[in-house]
Amino acid sequence: MQLAQEDRVTALSFRTDDVPMMATANSEGDVALWDLDNKRLMHVLQNAHDGVISSVDFMVGQPLLITSSADNSIKEWLFDGNDGIPRLLRSRTGHFAPPQMIRYHGDDGRHLLSAGRDQTLRFFSVFRDAQNTELSQGSLERESRVRHARMSALRFPAVTQFASNTAMSRDWDDVVSCHQGSRDAHSWSVERKSLGKYTLESSDSSIVRAVAISACGNFGFLGLASGVIEMANMQSGLSRRTFVGHTKAVTGVHTDACNLRVYSTSLDGTLRIWDFATGNQLHCIDMPSTPSHLIVYRESSLLACACDDACIRVIDAESTRIVRTFSGHRNRITDLAFSNDGRWIVSSSLDCTIRTWDLPTGYMVDWFRVESVPVSVAFSPMGDFLATAHMDSVGIFLWANRTQFADITLRQINPHSDGSTDGSVAGAALVAMPTTAGLVDENEETVEDVEMDAVYMAPEQLTDNMVTLSSQPKSKWQTLMNLATIKKRNMPEKPAQVPELAPFFLPTTVSVEHQFDFGTSDAANIPTDPTSSKLISVSSESQLARILYNAHTTRVYAPVFEYLKTLNPSAIDVEIRSLPVDDQLKALKAFVCATTCQLKSKRDFELAQAYLHVFIAVFTDIIKANARELEPLLAELRNELKAQWDTVDNLIRYSACMIEFMRTK
């Protein structure tokens, strides 16, 4: 017997549930079903897959056919009809070409949207694979059968950029996308997992290069190749406003959290800030290099641009100034992402590295190298995972944020520390890619197996110009300053009553009748030594006084505060009150010198204030009586205290003014 099928046969299988049937697959993605009794073709499942079918298998004794293909899908077909034609029962699919852009959808960090070179936009669940699906572009299977064309020829061009917002997901479309070489942008509904109602057309017939959705979810923005930005209503699909000013193609569009500002970057080398309500340009910032990517952290109005010189520049939208510049990548930056708290920026590059930059310090705090070039990164809104997509892989990889689960000490890393001049990044550790099992093979070298440097210990003070607080709990110095109030509050309302002095066993008299002996006990008749004392011998010099005497001699006052740090508030109060006032006020002078020295070191600022408060409260009269003798030491202390407090006070006032400005703005 000889049967023929179009194109090259790649797999075949025989049905084993007493039905004489054979299934064959070809390299075009078709599955042919053959009736072996009549030696004829029963049915052809055209375009069952979008690639070469590598395997077809009938389940033993069941009317089920399993097919798998190079399009990264596996499908299960059920024969439950009388005509012998199967229907698709269930399937698991993914990108069959590498994804180009990934973003988290929603604020719970449970779902991802991904656009790939396979011309699909897919929805992924981080925790349940059964929820993974492709956002439908219509009845492509039926249309492909009618037109006798492959589904890939009927799909939209590959998505180059998309934006999503869940604020109005239940009311209208919540995703907008632009496509390669297309003059139209399309809306999508994640709720329905399908293409949306509207096609947003560019007014001047130029290609759409960038898209965005406002924070409220009501408006979509299109950045055109002509430099024009158009705003459309997501509910009606109608154009609402136009922003004109850029002279070249727009590379990025974003909005702020309150629909007051619109931010955009362009190939003309500028970052522009627009008024949301009127469309007028408010500011134009000339960038040192052409910006290719733009992201925004809406809670702080910080913008981050990836430029063509492989630098990341952070712009404060309020002051319109570049506040940070991160350099170190050896090749073009492919994507950026803010962390959920806005503290970090994660970047990926064609140099195969993924780097983490700390915004407050301006340093790189982490980097690692992977075998495949990362093309897109997305930080979870919950801060627990970093998702990456790579150039030669069809999967999305999740990396756990270890700072969420363990105490990790971050240190400054020099991005140029490897010292190479050939463009390599030998200084970054090569990390194995995550697997579907979530574990790396035991024989493979992991990051923990790599011999690291000695444990980094954070310095007590970052720079000598900073006024540093102590690591002691705040309640400790607050209790010390209010100790008298606390003692007064805890004092009982009535004094404790002394119990009657009665022994547990009462003596009895020697007689026939049972009577108690209330006479004087023998202990009272015991003669006492008049020279002996009932007081315990107590040294007249406390531990703090001895440390102060030693510091006064050696001029090293650091041990004074180190000793006080080990005591509780009550013990500190007792130690200060127990300082001797004889010997020409030697202990008091040493304490004043120790406080002055501590203030000059700019460390433990609040502890020095608290100790000085108690000291002055206790010895006010003595200081007044000996003002002439203590005046030089107290003058030096006053000058140093004023200088340090002015520094702290200026910082507090500056921060308060900035907060008030942001609140009223």
C-alpha cells in the first residue's frame, strides 16, 4: 500500500483503539488523516501548526492525537464525532520566534505581556501556565482556509512597542500597540484576550514609532516618525489633541501620574515636556546624545533615557535637569526598567550584561553576564522578580530578587573595573540562564560557587563631610531625655505598706497547755560589734569617671561614648549623675571635651545631644559657679555644636521646603 501527501512527511502515527487510521504530518504544518481500510485520505488539518511538525502520537487505546511543532506549541486533538474529524481539545503555546518586548500587566506582578518577532502579542501568567494565551487577531484559521494562505501572512506585522494600563480594563481596551512599518496602531483587550475595537490611524500617514497610555487609562498616545504626537480617546478611538515640536521621529512617549505633563524623546536629540491639557510645549532639554528609550517613574517624576552613547541619563521633570548619568555599557542599550520603589534602574545591553544602578548613590550595585543577548527587561511591581527576554530564545526568564528574601549587602561596583580594552566584559560573572525546573544542574557552576571577595562591611561614615546618626534605637535616647517624666508617671499612687514582722513558725511555751511564746527572741540578745557597719563598701569612683580620667590623660575620648553605648538609659543617667565634682572638676572637664570631640567627628549626633542634655540638667549649678574655669571648654563646645546643628537644620528645612513645594505644585 502506498499513500502520498503534499510536501515532506516529518512524522506519522497509528491509531490503536480499533479504528484503522493513520496520521501523518508534513513540514508545512498540516496533519493528514488516512483511512487504512479504504486506502484513502479522510481529512487534512491545514495549518494545524505554524511550523514544521516534529511529532504526532495517538494515545494508546484512546481517541486522542498529540502533535508538537517547531512553533513552540503542543496540541491535543479529540476524535468524538461520527465523521472522524477531530477538534482541538487543549493546547499549550508560546512564542515561536524570540520576543522583542516584555512588560508586566497590572500592579500585582502576576501577569506579563510579550510581543515577539512571530507577529503575536501574548499574555503570560507568572504562576499558572494554564492561563498563558495569545491575544486573538480574529478568525485567522478560517480566513487562512478560505484564502489558502498561511496564518503568518494574515497576522499584523511584528509589534515594535506596546503599552498597557489596567485602570479601565473592565470598561474598554487597555493595551495599544504599534507595528513594524505600519501607519496604524491597534488597541487590545486583555479582559477578552483579543484585538480591540479601534485602529488608531496616524493623521499624516507616517509610521507609528512609539505608544503610551495615560495613568487614568482614558487616553492613548502615538509617537509618529514625522515627530508629531497624537492623543486619542481609548473609549471612542477619536483623536483629541496633537503635540507638534519634534523635527524627527519620536522614540518614546510617557505621561505623569496626574495627567498634567506629557514627556517625549526624539531622534532630534531632545526631550520635551508638554502640557497635557493644551498640547503646548513647556520645556525642551537638549540631550548630550540621541535618546533611544524613555521610561518614567510616575511617583517621583523621574525620567530615564537610554542614549546612543551607551549612557543612561536620569532627568528630574520638576527641575528639568539631568541629575544622574550612568555609563559602563560597552554596546547599545536595549531596554530599561525602574524598580518598584524607584530606587534602582535595571538596564540590558548588546554586551550581554544586565546591570543594576542605584539612584540615591549614583553607583552600579550589581551586574551579571548571560550567554544570550538580553533585548528586554521588566521589573515586577511587587519587586520580587525581574523578567528578561533574549535574542535567540523564545522563552521569558524570571530572576528572583534576593534582597526580598535575605539580607544582602550591596556595594559599589566600578563598571569599568575589568580593565579590558577590546569591548569584553570579563569583570561580570557569567550566570547560567534559568530553566523550566527552576534549578541549575548540580554539575554546573552557580553564582554561589564562584569565589567572591571578602564580605563587604559598610563604613560607619560614608564621607567626613556628612553628619551621621548612630545605629542605636531611637527609643534609647528619647527615654534618656524623658527619664524623669517616665519615673514620675510610673510612681505608685500609694506607698507600699510594710508587712507585719511575724515568723512563719511561732514558738510555744513549755507547758501542758498549747500557748505561744511572744517573748523576745534570742537573736535580739546577741551582742553586736559596735565597730561593724551594715553598709556595703562602695567605691567612690564610677566606671565612667575612671574612663574620663584616663581619657583626660591620654586625650583619646572615643572610649567614653563606646562605654555609654553599652548601657541602658537608666544606667547612663546614674553614671552621669555619679560624676565626682572634686579634684578641680577634672571629670566634668573631660566629659565636655569628650562631647566636643564626638561632635567634631560628626558621628552619633543624636546621642551626643541626649548625653549633653542630661549633663547640663544635672550640673547646671556647678557650671554656673565655675563659669570662669569652664568658659574656654564650653565656648569650644558651643561653637562646634552650632556648626553641626546648622548643617542638620539646613537639611531639614530644605527637605521640608521641597515636600511643601511638591505638595502645592
